[in-house]
Amino acid sequence: MERPRKTSICKDELLWFTNREKQMEADKRDPNVENFGAYCRCFFEQGTRPVSFSATSSFSEENQDNNLYERDVLVITMPDMAKQRLPFHPFLYLAPADMERFLVPIVEKELDIYNVLSWQSMLRIVPWLKTPHHFSRTRLLSVAVGKISAEVIAKGQSLSISEQITIKQLLEQRSRNAVVSCVSMCFKKLPLCETKILLLEIGRDVAQQWLMVPDESQPMDESERLAVEENVKRLGEAIEKYNTELILKRSGLYNEKTCDLTENPAELIGYLYSNCVDWQSEKERENSLAVIEELARANHLTNLQSIQEELVTSWLIADKADDAYAVDPNDTMGNVDMGVNNAAGDENEVFLLPFFDVSVDRIVYLLKLINMEKIMPELITYLRRDPSTVAGGYRTIVRAACVLLRAFSEEQLKKANYSQLKICVDLDAVLYGRLLELAHVDIPLDTFRRQEKSVVVRGLVAPGVRWTPQLTFLIASLIVDNDIADRSVVEMVLNRLQAAQKREMFITLLLFCRQEKKLHRAKNLAMLWARAADWSLASIESVTPKLRGEFERWFYFAISCPVEGGRAFDSIRNALRARNYTIAAHLIGVVASYAQV
């Protein structure tokens, strides 16, 4: 058998030839071998002797561990024509073990997508080479396709158009039921990459073509059609899963959790939106959203907008409902422990608007990807509902208001007969409704909104009213928001706030006193001002660069007292001197007595 060689001599062939030559020389000298020709025939028909072909060949260098250079004596020992033609004798082996050991590597080395049909035909002509599974048409084709795929992957390239067409034509000539097994054998050893997925897509396209354009010369019966349809489904599912895994790995999002969710693309996308997007970084956000859209396309999701709408709706619901009734009704003075910090003192009453919080950011950005006006009526409805009927309570309603203000323009709101001013008015009412509940004030919200707020305040401070820290906070809020400069009421509320350790509101009311000249004569204003500054400055043990801004903020607050500090400011001056802040202490002294100017 003479066949032109397409590739260079492989190592398995060199090993076979060298050891065969050694064995033949040894057999010729063996006195027990009488008929050398018959002996050689038996050698090929019944199989080689295990001891005659060892893994160590005659061209192995001694002391290999110390010798990194291996002379290329292999080709030198081969016949001259070996570089041009394949050897004949390996095709004579009949024993399966010898075929697998010597012939299969030689054939597979020669295979490519352009000569595989010739090899299939030639091997089927030789009777003893027709049946071995090593030379089945499916295996030969899978080896040829696998080789070209591995080569382009190693080069960081992809299959060319002509190579794709050739592979598709080869698959079209295969048995219709063997396409899946052929394709699976092709990419079994390939790493996850676009080429691997491309092979699956070619196999799926071939199977789909058989369904769409039936072969009249070989019509499919019902069972075969069902088998082909099942193959198309299996290939499609495999393509989606491999695509999903590849996209996740390229974007650094492949982990144990996302791996488990690849079976459910919709749930995976929801998880990525909720947990894997940095909403406050524009670049990271855009990259993550692009990855999610790519995943949706890879999994042929047609309901991406529905998923996004469901996420917006679910994100609106606060994780934790605000407990407006988490108040001890027997607590009339609040927490008087001077060691309690600001946040702890006001945590029940102060409700920081999550306007720029990530919980609002992600809703706003996701709204831009869907039909915003479809969601807008639902957001508006939240502001008009009773908080007790809303999942998440006040937090959900406030979040909805922040989303409306950030995501929708005035023109868009007008279409729903709403405006940014109305949002603020409704939000103000919602927050005051929350304070009314916290203070256990039995005034309907609609009535509260219509009443003059100075009248409400006078009613709340009337004799016989049972003061609580929450009631004090409510009254202080009404005073500041509505410019109620009633000195007797303000004095009473300041003392209550100080006793209840409501520091943020205490300082806010002091600043209101500085703004209203008629309140400059409030009783013990300097002492209360000094107490607020003491609280704040005492929390700063040393003025590090990180805390410098905070220190300056409270120092400027201290010297902004609208009246002489007098001896009330001695504690501030002494604390500053103890820390060697001499100039700051001197300025406090100036504020303490204007006569020193």
C-alpha cells in the first residue's frame, strides 16, 4: 500500500519502525525460527509479543535526566521514502491491540477534514480494517474535525468560513442519527471556547436542515424524525449552557452560585442584576449590563423586559418594614446614658431618605431599560396607600417617592396628572404620618395635613400631655419645618431633647434658634449650645486627616453661638487646651466673652 504522506513522521511510527527493525534482526539470529517468512506472517496475524516492543526505543539517550538535548536520530534511521509515503506493514496487523498501538496513531496523524472521506473509503476496502471501532466513519470524522479545531484554538483563532463549510458538508454526509455522537466526540477534549460552541452550532444547523428540507431519496419515518428533533433539542440546550458558562467565565462571574443557576437562565439573570452589578460605578455598571444582555441573547430569552419589570417591582419592597410602634410606652425620658451615640439616639425617629442609595440606584437604572411609563402609575399609587397595607411599610413608600423624583421628568409626571411638587408634598405627609404613629398621637393624617401646625404644636405641649422622646422629636420637627418661633415651647422642647439624647434634632433646633432672633433670648441657650458642642467634640479623640473635616464642622458650630458663651464654654476651652489646640481654645474664649474683642 503506497500513500503519499500529508504530515511529518510521528513519534509512534518512529518507535514502531525502530523496534520492528530490532525485533527482525533478533528473530533472524534466533535458531528456533526455521521459516522466517511464516514467522513474520504469524507475527502480524496473531499479534506482537509483549516483550518485543517495549516503551524504550533504541534512540533513547542515556542519562536522560541530565541531558536536555535529544538528537534527532529518528528520521536518520528511517528509509528515504518514509518522508514521502506512509509505511505499508502497519496496515497488515490483524490483532486489535496492535492496530490500536501502531496503526491508529499513524492514521490519525494523517487525518484532516479534506482527506477524511478518502481515508474512510480506503479503510473500508480492507476487510480486516472495516470492523474495528477505531476506524468507524464517525470516529475518523470526529478526529479530523477535532484536530483542525484544536489547531485554531492553540493559535487563538477561530475556524475560517471555508473550514466551517467543509465541516458542515462532512456532517451532512453522515447518518442522520449519528450527528450528535460525532459532534460530541469532536469537542470532547476541546477546552471551552467559541470554536467548541461553533461545532455544536454546525451540528444543530445540519440536523435542522434535515427537518426543514427532507431528503426525498432517503425519507425519514416518524421515529427517525422524532430522533432528529430530539437531537436538535439536545444540541440547542448544550449550546445555551456552554455559551452561558463561557460568558460568565470571560466576565469573571462564574462561581458556585452562578454555576448552579445555569439551568435556569431567567433566575440567573435575576441573580446577576441583584448581586453582581456595581450600580454606583458607571463603567462597571455598563459592562455588567452588557454581559447580562449577552446572556439573554445566548439563551434566547424573549422575556428579558418582563424579568426587569419583576425585579423593579420586587426591589421597591423594602427588605425590612419600619416598625413605627417599636416604642416603650412607659419610657418618658428616653435614653439618658451620655455614652449613647447620635445614630443610636435617633434611630427610631430619623428617617434618612435613600435618594442616592444603591437600593434606589438600581431601580432607576433598570427603569431606563424598560417601559418606564408602564411602571409610573404603580409608583404613584404607593404614595397614596395606607402604609399598614404596603409590604415594607414606610420604607417602601419612601423608596417609591425617591424613584419617582430621580427617574421621571416633570413632563412625564404630568401625563399622570402628577408633579415633583406633589411628590414632595405627599412624601412630607407620609413621613409625618410615621412620626405621628411613633409618638402615638391620635390625629388622622388628613386632619393633620389641613390643620395649622402652630395649633397642632400648642395642642401637643398642653398640660397633661404625656411626653415621650418620640413626641418631643415630632414637636421639634414641626417647629423647624414650619418656623414656629414660640420661645416657651422651644425652651421646653430643647430641654426634653437634651434629656432624651436626641442629638441630631437637638442641634437642628439650636441652629433654628440662631436663625430666629427672637429665640436668641431662650433660657440657658449658651449652656445648651456648649452641651451640644461638648457631645460632638468629645467623640473625636484625635484630629486625624480623616476626622479633620468633622472637627472643623463642630468647632465652627461652637463659635457660631448667637449669644455670649460665658462660663458655659469653659468645658470646651479646657478640652481644646488639653489637646494642645491653643488657637482654637483662644477663639472659644473670644466667643465666651465679647468683651475680650
